[in-house]
Amino acid sequence: MSDVNLRRQFVDNYRLTTAEIVYHLPDYPELLQSYIWQEYDIAPRFPELNKFLDFWSHNLDGKLHSIYVASQKLILPRETKIYAQEFTLQ
């Protein structure tokens, strides 16, 4: 993780934000496609996500259907378990 992203989380109150963007395919509007977007953003206004969605609606052909957003305040290391045995497969 870069120092900039760590600073954003601790000082600037940024959160890792993931959005699933569901949109209509331009050539087949009855079909839906999904796109996953992930970036550090500030909840609950999500200015980075709104900027991206504004770009999408003005520059891309796929009409937006729905957006699902998940946000986590601080990324923590996963819990690990250390085992005292080692096995080798041959």
C-alpha cells in the first residue's frame, strides 16, 4: 500500500469503496452487464464515484441501470494462523 493511500485512510477519512455498476449493453439494451469499480473515496457523499458516474453518463454508451456500493473504513490485515508443522507432497 502506498503512503498516499495510507495517509488518505488515517488523516483524510478516505475509505476503500467498491461499486458494482450494472448497465444496459449499447447494442442489446435488453441485456445487462456489470462493471466493478474500486477506489478510495469519502463516505457518504462519494465524490470520486460521482465523478466517475458523471464521466460514464456523458462519454459512454451503456445506459446505467443500478449501482451497488460497499465501503470499508480501514483496511486491516487478515487474521493469520501459524502452524508448527510442515508437510511435503511428493
